[in-house]
Amino acid sequence: MNLTISGHHLDVTPSLRSYVTTKLDRITRHFDRVVDVKVILTVEKQKEKERRQRAECSIHVKGNDMFAESSHADLYAAVDELVDKLDRQVVRHKDRIQDYSHSSPKRLM
């Protein structure tokens, strides 16, 4: 899995980087065919402080691309919401893949 974490108007500290990687381990626990993960953490320059911290992530898995974004007053809370959204998408994708597998027809004798 290729993991890219970048910051926009923000320095990505080692503690923030380790927090994001531990949270993203939950996704790889559900689905191990994750090819590429790109995370962008931003601090927007707006007057309202409530939705200022924003986290975006795009995941490339075998057969599909997924994207989610989340904004919150706290960056760690935004990462938590982001991982929850991505986890639901990955589980849904895994269920769809497993539903396509058919059982072999039984022989009639």
C-alpha cells in the first residue's frame, strides 16, 4: 500500500502522521487489496471556526476508486470522521465483490 500524507497551509507533524496511519490500518484490516492512499489535510482561511480543519482522502483499491472528505473544528476529529466514511465505503465494496461470486452448480444424478 502506497500512503501519501500531505498538508495544505499546514505542517504535517510526526504525531499527526502516525495518527492518520493508525486510523487507516482499520481500512486495510477490512480489505487488504488497497493499492494507493492519498490523504490531504488542510486548514482553510475562513471566518467561521467551526468547519475550518478539513481532511480529504482518495483510495485506489482493486476495481474501484473511492473518495471521502470531512471537515471539523478539530483536525483529529475530521480524520476520525473521514476514516469512518471510508470504512463504510470499503466494506460496501467488499460485500459487492463477494456477492458476485457464485457457487458451483450441483450435479444431478
